[in-house]
Amino acid sequence: MYLRDGYSLLLKVKKPAIPFVLNTNPILNSKNPQIEETQTLLKESDVLNRLRTEPSIVLALDYFKSIANSKSFEHTKLTYQIMIEKLCFECHVDGVQYLLQQMKLDGINCSEDLFITLISTYRRVGLAEQALKMFYRIGEFGCEPTVKMYNHLLDALLSENRFQMINPIYSNMKRDGMEPNVYTYNILLKALCKNNRVDGARKLLVEMSKKGCDPDIVSYTTVISSMCRLGDVEEARDLAMKFQPSVSVYNALINGFCRERKMEDVWFLLNQMVDKGIDPNVITYSTIINALSDKGDVGLALAVWGKMFARGCSPNVHTFTSLIKGYFAGGRVYEALDTWDGMIREGLQPNTVAYNNLIRGLCSHGKMREAVSVTRNMEENGCFLNVTTYGTLIDGFAKAGDLTGASEVWNTMMRNGCIPNVIVYTSMVDVLCSNSMFDQAQTLIEKMVTDNCPPNTVTMNTLIKGLCCRGGLESAVDVFDQMGEYGCSPNTTTYNELLNSLLKANRITEAIARFREMEEKEIEMNLVTYNTMLGGFYRTGVFDETLRLFGKMLIGGVKPDALTYNTVINVYCRKGQVKSGIQIVDKLSAGGDWCPEVIAYTSLLCGICNEFGVEEAVVYLDKMLSKGIYPNAATWNALVRCLFSSLGHLGPMHVVDDILALG
């Protein structure tokens, strides 16, 4: 085993505190009266210019202190503001707090702009709650709250998802007699939408209009984007058509319909934009190209790409990345790489998402050496590998069963201080299982728990599948029963893996018990579940139970496939109910739902031969050939076997001649 257990923790490096020593003691200031008398008084404009132009925060602060500790200059509101703004830019929050207190002692009031700068700084460093505390002390600094200040405070709280704090602040704002403006409402709309409270957001749109504050493009785009994200695309379109939509609103709608794979609606919206004189932008085209690439329709994606160029719209990194993804999905690796080179030639610098997409495409086609090479190129271009990058590589090696490659990537990830997520852990569990290292896989799952990254159902399914595929059925059953201890529950896939293995081991009673368990727990049974159980019942000769389950499947709305029908037709033939099998084949052939193939006809021919005789089988064989379905070796074997079984000798020569002629 080559895995390293520990992580290198990424520690947040705190900026060194800048010492603040503003000497305001008059005794210390008068130690050298001769120097004081010869001191030249400075103009405010000179001080402001020096502070503005000094690139070093340390030297600027040094200068600020030195003139404060002399009698050459008394700091003003503007000089304090410039110095505080420089500290804010460098995110030196402690220094800002000190200077604010100094301003207070000097009797200098803060301006609205200065407080807004302070709130914005707290937002940048992730200290929205500290911004709120400072806001409540605003009166101490001789400043009154304004709508603009409230807006920046609300935005800071929203940036950290402090939803529970936003409504009280909004209530305080109204209590203070301040009328919200469109920026206030847009922040509230964004908060509601991020919290999936779209109904509340739509009501707020109405409230805005009633109060004479007309919603703007940002307002509608926020709400419509959220509605589309939650799948309410038709309602979103109805809302959008009530006002003059903008390109951002159309982009939100197109994105929603693309997610729903409703491409006809996408084309309608795209044409509607052009008809209304709204030019689609790079986001519009990139969204459509991405959706088509996800569908595997790279040909149509290229047509949109061409249309984009024809309208004078240049692609960006996302556009190229989406098209490259489509090429990989279609197995067109050479064209994917050529498009990547074209993006570089266009002078577009790939970002981490673009690199990860390229790595994923290469991994999906087993080109692991090339994928690893791309990571080196990433680092050379200053693009850092993230957990998705490492996870994609590990997954690629896992699918190839390459334990050494996966372990090397894992160890590199650990050395670089990148903490794995549940997806990466699951990929490592997969590669360990594919190499029959089940004890190590179990150890890694235990580590997930201790590292506060508990396994999910997919992780446990990976372990169960690995055990089932490699003869560890008993251990798989134990893992199945222990899933609750890890805080996850079996799903359809879990049961399907276990049912398949139990049936292959002829443990039919246990399989039926687990199947009944699925019913009791109301776990969805999909096509795989039904086909697994139908095949198991058939192999064990429980024909009546097979047909009952088939009926339940149809009632439950699960559409059968070729495997289902072949199993059921075989059951009818084995039960001596060949006519029922023939009815299924004829009905399906006429309806076009499924075109019976050689397996179904082979079962029928064998059943017909046993039940009606060889001559009838030859007639049906001729019918089979007329449909363009040609017998295979199994068909002829079944027919000849049935022939000798029924006749006990070569039989009537004309029957033998007919069979040979058809062959």
C-alpha cells in the first residue's frame, strides 16, 4: 500500500500586525523644544499627496505617525480617511480599528464613505458579523446610518449566507424611517432566492412596484434565474414576458430550458431575441453549446459555434471548454485537442475549470499519461490543481485498475495540502477494491469518518460491488447491514448489486427477502431490479413468480426492455404456453415498441417444436427469415435438438429438407 495517511494542512497566513505608536503625550513631544520651533508646518494637500503616492503601507504609516508625533501637522478627516483606506486595501483590520479610535479621541467624525469602505473590508476578509458590530457603534464616531450603509451591510451578511440576520437589519432600516431603494430590494431578492424562497421573492417584486420602486434588470434576472434553477422554467418565461426582457433575462431562460433539455424552446427564445433586436452574447451561445455537448450533439454545437462567429461574437474560455467537452463525449479526441490548441492560439488563458475538463476528457479515453502531463502544464502556467483535478486523475486510474497511478496522485495531493472530498475517497476505495485490497478499503472508509468526511451511499455501494464481484458476498452482506452506522442508507443500486450476487449464488430465499425489504421500505425498483429478479426466478424455475413479477412491473410503470421480454417469452415457452409467447412477439412487432430479435425467436421455435411439432416450427422459422432475422448457431442447435427429441429419428425427409433449405 502506498497511501500516506496524514495531510499537510493549509494554514491561513495572517498578515503581521503593524505597530501603531501615535505619541500624543505632550511631555514627550516637548523633549527638544529647539527642534519644535524650527519644525516646518505641513499643508494638508502635501500630506494627502504623500500618503496617496507612497506604495509601501509600512512607509506610509511611518510617515503618518512621524508627523502626528511632531507639531508639524494635525491630522484631518481627509488624512485619516486616506490612511484608513490604504490599510483597508491591505486588509489590516486591527490597524483600521486603532485609527478609528484615534479619530474619535481627536474629535474627528467619520464620513459615510469611510464607513462603507470599512464594511467592504470586513466583507472581503469574511468578517460580516464584525461589520455588524461596528455598524451598531456608528453613533460613537459622529456618523448617522444611511440607506447606502445599510445596503453594504446587508450585502456583507448575504456574502456569508447570514440569512437569519438580514431580515432584522431590514426591519431596523424601516424602523429608522429609511426607504429601501432598488439596491436594497435586489439584495433582499438575492437572499430569498439563495434560500430557495422564490415565492417570497416574487411577492417582494410586487411590493417594490407598489412602493414606487420599479424592479430593474437585476431584480428580474435574479428571480427568473432562481425559478429556472428550481425547474419552474415555464412560469419563469411567463414572468419574463410581462416586461421588456434583457439579454441577461433571456440567458437565464435559455439556461433553464437547456437544463430541461427542451431545445425547441431554446431555439424559439434565441430567435425571439434577434427579432426583438437583443443581440445574443457569448454567455448565450456558450450556454447552448454546453447543453448540446452534454447531449452528445457536437454537430449541432458546431453549427451554433458558426452562427456565433457570423454574428461577430467571439468565444471565450467557457465556449471553447464546452465544445472540447462535446468532442470528447463523441470520442473525437483529436478534434478536442486541436480545439484546445486553437484556444491557446487565440490568446485565451485556460483556467482551472478548462484544465479539469481537458483532464477529464483524456481520462475518459484512458489517456492517463497525457492527463498527468496536463497537470504539469497547469502548474507551469500558474493554475493550481484543486480537489477536482486530483479526483479526476484518481478516478481515471481507478477505472483502469491502476493502483500505483492512483496512489501517486493521492500522495501528491496530500503533500500539496489538498484535502480529499467524499468523491476522491470513493475513487480510492474503488481502485483498492479492483485490486482486491478490501481491508485497506475498509481502513480508508474508517479514516473518512475520523476526518469528518463520512462515506455516502455511493462509497458503500463501491465497496459492496467490489466484494460481490470478487467472491466476497458474505462480507458484502455485512457491509450492507452496517451502512446505517455510517449515516447512510441502501438505495436502489445497493439492492441491485446484492440481489444480483445472491441470485448468482443460488441464494434465492435471501434474494426474495431483500426484495420484499425493498418493497417495505418503498425503495424504487428500476428496470435493473426487475430484470435481475426475473432472471433469478427464471433460472431457478419459479415460472409463476416470474410472470407475477412481470405484471407488477407493468403496473408500476417500468418499461420492459429486450432482456425483460426475452425472459418472459422463454418462461411462457418453458411452461407450455407458447401461444402467449407468440402473442407478445406479434403484438410488439406490430406496435413498434420493441423489435423481437433472434433470442426471442429461438425461444419460440423451441417451444413451438415441443408443443406443435417440427412442421409448425419450420413455418415460424420461415416467418422469422421474412422479417430479416437470421438464425444463429443457438437457433439451429435448438431446432435440431427439438427435432430429434420429438421424432426420435431423422423424421420425414421433407421436413429435414425444408430445414436444410432454410439454412
